[in-house]
Amino acid sequence: MINRDDPLPITKQCHILELSRSSVYYMPAPLPDKDRELMRLIDEIHLEEPYLGSRGMKSALRIRDHKVGRIHVRTLMRKMGIEAIYKKPRLSKPHPGHTVYPYLLRGLDITCANTVWCSDITYIPMARGFCYLVAVMDWASRKVLSFRLSNTLDASFCIEALEEALQKYGTPDIFNTDQGSQFTSLEFTTVLLKRDIKISMDGQGRWRDNVFIERLWKTVKYQEVYLKAYESISHGRKELTKFFDRYNMRRPHQGLNDRTPDEVYWSTLKMMDAV
């Protein structure tokens, strides 16, 4: 990593790390206010109508009095890391260095904590920009075990969230994600394989394979994110920590017979340990 405070000149540091000096000095242009508003609307529309591609999203935005071209909509959707959700033919091969694992949850009756964990990434709008949120959730109890925020879509913040969950709550039998490059990366899968955790991945375009964490995103956004304008990632981290504490400990779920995720997690964990 480049250290601007190091006595070694930046030119020398770039040479040692084989980096271009221009990339070090580059300052990204701030996102225009109009694009931030469009991305906020795209995020809301995508939650309600996840099957819309760039053409459908363009039409949905026009209905809301935002005239924007399809190419620009497609660019913003890619920046946000979202795409239309529908079953698609496999037209491209995975990255040759990334292994895609089969989906292992079909037909399983998952009722005990630490049987299956799942993870996903979502876009989070802020007052001046945006970031990405990753969470690790226990499938049976819906308990959010850990989360991280990042302004980039690399694998490192996903690995940090995974390692925190493993440190606090032990190891699950199966870990389920989508086929995103963060989760298929060697760095991420190695953390799981070293602990003999089976890896499961959703089928392409099959968001229902990871349905519980998809529902979590809707809850997080409508009950927390859209009600606030985070000033920074640190502000978002503070507010989301409070939200997930409430979600885990004080928010009854209809799908859990009006129990909280914490209640279900700790009670079914004891059941599993007793078997």
C-alpha cells in the first residue's frame, strides 16, 4: 500500500509495487447530484420490481418524471452492482480462476442455528454518495451475525464480515451466497474450506435461492436507510449497528412465530448441540 507519510518517495514506492504513478494521484470526480438521486430511485424501484432491466428501469424512471437514456441507466445499475433478476441461459463462463459451487439447500429442512449461513451485498445511498453493505445471516433464525460497509466492491470487506461471524458464533455446516465475484474469489472460499464448511451458491439469476437475506435488504432499506441520509460510512456503520441490534433482539418476526432472531438462534443452537 502507498504510504504518503513514508520517507521513501511515492515514485519509489510505485516502482517497488509496480503501480502507475497516475493511479496514485488520481482523484475520482464527485458523483453529480442528479445521478445520486437517480441511483436512489433505481434502488427503490429495484426492491419492488427486481425483474426490470435497464430498458424497464428507464421507463419506470420516466413515469416518475426523470427523463434519462437507457445507456446511462445501465451504467448506473452496473455501478450499483444490480441487474434484472430472472432465469437466464448461461451465455458466459465463470472467471477461470473462480470455482462456482452447486446449490445445496434444495429440499433441506433448515430449523437449527448454525446449519446454514448466507451472505449477500446491497447498495446503500448516502447524503453525498453511496456505499455497499454486506451481511452474514443465520438461515434458520434470520439473525444478522455480522456486517461491513465499503465504498468498493472488492472481496476484502466480505471476508472481514465472514471472519467476524466465525469468530463470534462458530462455524455453520453450509455457507450459501450468490455467484458474485466477491464470494467465488479464492480468498473468500479459502476461509470456508479451511474450516470444512460446505459452500453453496445460488443458480444464476435465482434470487429466491437466497430469499431470506433478500427480504432483509427490503427491511433494512425501508425501516432504516431510506429514513436517514448517512453523512459518511462511519455514520452509516453507527446507525446500522443500532438497527441490527434492534432487529436481532427486539423485533418479532411473523415467520418466526413472533419471536426475535436472537430467541430462535440461541434456543435452536442448544437443540442442535444436544443432538
